[in-house]
Amino acid sequence: MSQIRRRSVKTQFGLLCIVEEAGEITRLDWGISADDHSDVLPAAETQLLAYARGELETFDLPMNVKGTDFQRDV
């Protein structure tokens, strides 16, 4: 079983939590405070903040997005 790690990022939209499992980003959650460490989370935080500033359009991260079809499309 893979360990789930989370890192919270303050954005202009509010506190956003990046969730990583087995080296892949699996989801984003709102309002959860966490500061776990992994190889993927720092890059995810950097890219998310660059996206929020309008400096990045495409993410270059290992992802395995989970959820319903609707949730993955949004």
C-alpha cells in the first residue's frame, strides 16, 4: 500500500492541498493544511504557483488523477 503525502499551498484562490501517492499527483483538495515531503510535491507546488501567476499553461508532473469522470474533466 502506498503512502499518501500532502502539501498545502497558499494561492489567491485559498489554501490548496496537493495530494501525492506512489510518486504521482492524484488530486487537489481545498482547505487542508499539510506539509509532507516527497520528490514530487516541491515540483508540484512550484508549477501550481507558476500556473496561478499565469506563467505556466501545461503541467509536467507524473499524474494519476482519481475521481469520477466529471471530477477528472474539471
